[in-house]
Amino acid sequence: MFDLVTLQNLIIRNIYSHTGIPVVPTNDAAERPSYPFHTYNVIAPYSPRAAQVVLSLEDKPDDYIEYTRWELPSITISFNTHSDKIDECRDRAMDLRSWFEFEGYPALKEEQVIVTEVTAMEDRTQLMDGIEYQYRVGFDVRMRVVSEAVRTVETIKEVEYK
């Protein structure tokens, strides 16, 4: 199976390297960094595609058989850019979106991750404490990953039949 935490860390590290802006989980009670910053939330951690399942069988030494199952599930992650200025928020969100559509392709492909859809940017601004706005612009990213599961089974060498 693929490792979601490793994928998240890869994305966060590359986004920070590209934008220079902190990336933090949306649903985290920790104190937020100063503006601007990005947040992410994995909204669909594993959407299987049963039609893409491939099984392989390989003989192994010492009377074992290895079964391998490959699948290409999709993952959806929602991203938001936060700022106290709407124009900065939009510009930073466009830069982030561009990373998923173009600049980030080589880094993701190297890890067998392909972006299949980047949704339109949306205004996700919220009124905070009834007195000030936290400007948010966000979008969702759908990706396909390679998920591999391996099972090794001992073969039957002899059968006694009475």
C-alpha cells in the first residue's frame, strides 16, 4: 500500500520550497503561522478503482509464491491560502495551483503520483469572531498513486491422500 504520510510530506516540502510560505494542516489546533500561509486537508484519502486492479504471481525460492496486487487509487487534497489581504491571497493561491498543474509534475511523477485534476479556485473567505475577515482562496487536487500489496504464500509440497 502507498504511504499517505510520506506523500503529504513530499507535497508539503515541495510546496514550501516553491512558494516560501508555510504549509500546515487545516484541522490542527496548533497556533497558525503569520500571514500568508497555506493549509491542506486530505478529504478523500483512498478512492479505489476496482477496474484497475492487477494481480501477478511469481514463484519464489524455497517453495513460496508471491502474489502482488497493484491498484491506482485516487486521493483528493483540499488546499487553501490564507492572508489578511485578498489580492495577496489570490496571487499566492494561483502560484500554489500552478505548482500542481506544471512545476510540481517532475517531483510528483518521480514518486509515482500523477495529478489528474486541479479544480477552479474558489473564494473561501470566513468572518472571524464577527469582526474581521480571514481571506481564503482554495481549490482541490485529485491525484492517482500506485498502491502495491504483496502477499507471500507457502506452496503445498506433498499431499497425503488416504
